[in-house]
Amino acid sequence: MKSNLIKSIKITLAFCVFFSVFYIFILWAFAQVASPNKGNAELVILDGKVVGAAHVGQAFIQPIYFWGRPSAVDYAADGSGGSNHGPSNPEHLKEVEKRINAFLAAHPYLERKDIPADIVTASSSGLDPHISPKAAYIQVKRVAQARGMDEEKLKALVDAHVEKPLLGLFGTSRVNVLKLNVALEENSFSCLFLSK
């Protein structure tokens, strides 16, 4: 009985050491070789200043910017998460309806059927930095009008920021909103970025 207890303690300690040291080291070593930026956050820079991390969504509310997905946690990275409301939950449906109406008010040239779901529904993390290409393209007219830019040039900028699925198979095409807005600032010679 006593020897079984000692054996259990030794196994427990061995697992604690393995999972708290070696396992983390293995993940770190893998990230150094296999992931972009050696496992570190990809920082986005504008005019020599860090304006965000490429894989963390931000709130853009001015008409001169492309808007990202809504966030159930107000884009708070320290408390990421969804609303936990199911698709038929009355509170969820009320919130989505409110977002649709606000989006239509800002884009009077659209009809309800033109709005893709990702631009009015929050992601499960609340920090999704991407939108679908369709969600970006339907905002081109508004952003172009707000900035006094040519729509075709702005559409070309969106085209340049569409990320294709990994190896053409994994995931869907998407647009990183922060990177697109930084490129927009770099191409417009205005320094309005993040002055919400």
C-alpha cells in the first residue's frame, strides 16, 4: 500500500515536471521553427509606432475606416469570449437586428440581403481580426465617400489585402481589418488612425 502511494507520487511529480517544463519547451521550440514571427505576435506598425497586433481585432467606428466584426467583449483582449447566446436566443437576435439596422443606416446603398453575417455577428473570441472579402467590398463605397477617394482605387486596395486559404484548402478567404486600415492610412496621407 505504501509503495503504491510512493509510486503514485513519483508519477504525479514526473507528469508535473513534464507538462510544466518539457511540454512547454517542446511547444516553444516548434513555434520557433514552424510559425510566423517565431511564435510571437505579429505587430502592425504605422509611422514607426505599433498600432496593434494583427491577430487581435479592434474597434473601428469612424466612416473613414473599414469596420470589423462586432465584439461581445468590447474588444478586451484580457477577457475574450463570446456572448454564449445561441442563434435563436431572443437577446442575440435583438442585438443582431440592432447591428443590421446600424449597418444599413451607415450604408444606405445596401439592402438587408446584401449584408454578410460576419459583419453583424460577434465571433466566439470577440477578437476576430478578419472579415470576409464580401464584408470589406460592401464598405468600399462608404469609405471612399468619407475620404474623397476613388472607389476603384479603394477596391484595388481591398483586392491586395484578401488573404487566400492556407495552401488553397484550409479556411476561407479573408481580410485583416487592421492591416487594411493601416494600408488605407499609408495610401491617403492623412494621419487620422485610431482617433476614434
